[in-house]
Amino acid sequence: MVNEKWFTVAGEPAVVTAARKKILGEFEDLEFYPEGHRYVLHDKTLPSVSNVTHCFIREPFNEQLQAKRYAEKRGQTAEYWIQQWRQNSFRATTLGTKTHAYGESLGYLRAGMPERICPSMQRQYMPQYGFLAPIHPKEEAVLKFMNEMPSSMHLVLNEAQVYSGKNPSKERNLKQQLAGTFDMLYYNDGSDGQPAGFMVLDYKTNANLANEYNRRFGRVLSSPFADMTEEDLSLYTIQLSLYALMLEDIGIPIISRRIIWLKDGEYEAIPVPDVSEKLRQTL
């Protein structure tokens, strides 16, 4: 049975076609339910990459306590500040979801597959011009990123679900099974002078990735990441290594992990280090 997500792109290197087929085949038994963001493998719900990543925060945010402190210092009630924070979080999450849908759709459109544009993006698509209109500065940043991507980069998959535990060497597998969804996997054929290989890329729409307060006062993540500041950049570094680890377990070697930080009409491509060995020894 051919996976419904299966596709090929005219002129792509054979290694790209083979990698896509490998990924879709290896992980086709994983089910994803957007409601509740649940991953289910053979009737078992797996922890998500994002949830596990946050386990390395030493002191998780205590909403009630912090709201009380805010109210004492800035006025209003604790309930007022909780509402403000939750509304801002909802707004940011909604914008992030929409921007990711734009990025996924534009990636497939550029690969010659307008039929794979997300339903939520259809009203922004002008088929007569092959144009997916950006209607927010974050989407303009995605468009700029895509416009500046070299022709040496070939799309493998967007928004693909993967899980751990498939390394043929059992001792290399994580002790617990995790699942997650990576934003983008590309293959650089090396024609731009850069090393050839697979690259995991992830869109981020945060206002900031660094936490200057935590950097100033030396607040770090828990072991084995006590050398990393407690901030989004560190958490995303761990996140991308987990995605790469899952792909490497099925024989897809990853040479680079990059955050594509989307700003207002601009973007920054940030390479992050490989921390997969620490993850294999810890999780």
C-alpha cells in the first residue's frame, strides 16, 4: 500500500526520493491527533518531543505564584494577569500555527505541488500566478527565506511525524519512546559549495530566542544540559537533535540542524549544535 503522503519531485536526486520513501514507510504506523496534540503508536500514547524537552527546565513557570507577585507589584488581580498571559500565549500560538501552515504550503508549492497547499491557506493562493500571498510580516519572512534558498536545496518532507526506538543497535535507542513533528527536511546536493547532506530546519516565530535575564544570572537547564542557559534557544537545540536522532535511527544521516527564526519580513538562519549523544545517554 502506498502511503497517501507519497510524492516525487521532477529532477530531484535519487537520494531524496529514497529518503522520503524510507521515512514515510518507517513511520506510517504513527497516528497524530491535532486535538490535544497526541501521538499514538499501536494504541499507546507517546510523550511528545516538545513536552520532554521542557523537562530539562529546573523550575517550571508557576502561573499562580507569579501572577500573585505581578499583582502585588503592578496592581490588578492575579486573575487579571493570568488572563493576560493566556490570551497572549493563545495569540502567539495561533500566529505560529498559521505561519507554519504558510511555510508548509509554500514549500510544496515551490516544489511544484500546489495540490498540497493546506486547506487553511487556499484563500491566499492565486493559481493563475502560482502565488501564495503572505498576509502577515512573519509570512513575508517565510517568503524571503524561500526566495533566498539556493537551488542546491531539495525538499524531502514538510511537517512529518516521527518517533524514536528504531535504531537497529538496541543500546542506541532512547529508554523511552518519544514522538514529534519536524517542520522541514531538506537535502543539499553540494552544488552551492556547501557540504552535501540532509538538514533539519525548524520555523520559530518567537519574539526572542535568548533570555538575557537568565544569561545574566546564570540560570541553566538541568543535567546533562547544565552548560546551556534556560531559554528557548537551548530548548530548540534539544528539540532539533531529537528529530535528527529519530531520522538517523532509520539511516538518514543529518549534517545540520537550523532554526529559521522568523521576524517581521526578515529571518535569521541559526545553526544549532548536535546534542544527540547526551540525549541518548539521558532519555
